Amino acid sequence: MSPMWDRVGTAEKGVEEDLPFGEYPYTIDDKGRVVMPPAFREFVEDGMILTRGMEGCLYVFPLASWRRVEEQLEGLPLTDAESRSFVRFFYSGASKARLDNQSRVSVPQPLRTFAALDGDVVVAGAPGRLELWSPQRWDAAISAVQDNPPKPDLLINFVA
């Protein structure tokens, strides 16, 4: 697959932000390391946070994006049980990481277990983050969207 990468100006913040596009099949080695696809390396070159994601994947946030995520998590009401549960799920699994000299990221064992990462891995781009998937879960997630697309009101402003 050829890498797809785009620079998108974010007028609201007044900065240019790299957005990762595409999906890439890789493998995770026996030490829990996965090579970051060349198209995504600049996105996480200053470090990253890996944490539990939805649908059984892992989210990978560049440090700058993670700071915004933390602000939103801190803004959730402490008195709300669902908010506390989500923060616990999302934040307690977080792990700081950097690319090594061979452009690999080490995925901690608890996160590998959570996401069923063993052998083959799909590294996928998403707005503001990357996702690490087992190929079986990735295929199931993509099929689920095809079989049951989002409701029209969620997509009303998607395409002009």
C-alpha cells in the first residue's frame, strides 16, 4: 500500500497539523515491538501515548494531542459513575513511548493482551491519533460499518 499523508491547516488553532491517513499491515515481534510505518513516523516523532481504545484496539496519540485528551478527561464530572469508569478504562492503561532507532514502538504486555496483538498488526490512521489492531478485529470493525452504516443525521455535514 502506498502511504497517504496530508498536511491540513487548522485555522481554528492557527497551526498546521499532520493528519495520518491509511492502513498498513505489520507484525509485532516477540518483544512486543512494532515498526511504525514511514508515513506515520513524523506524527509521533516527539513521543506518544498508547492506551486502550474502543472496539478492542489501541489508540496512539502524539504527545501534543494527548494533552488535549487529558484536558477533556479532567473536565468530566467526578460525581458521574460512567465518566469515572471511562476515565479509569482510558487513562489507567496509558503508557508513554518513543520510537527507537529502528522506528519501532514497544507496546506494553497489558495493552498487547487487551488488543489481542500477537503476530500480525494493522496500523491505521485516524483524526488526531493512530490505531493498532489485530487483523481479525480490524476486519470485523470495517465489516460492521459496511453492514450497518452510521445513521444519516451523523453524516449530514460529512459531504458538502
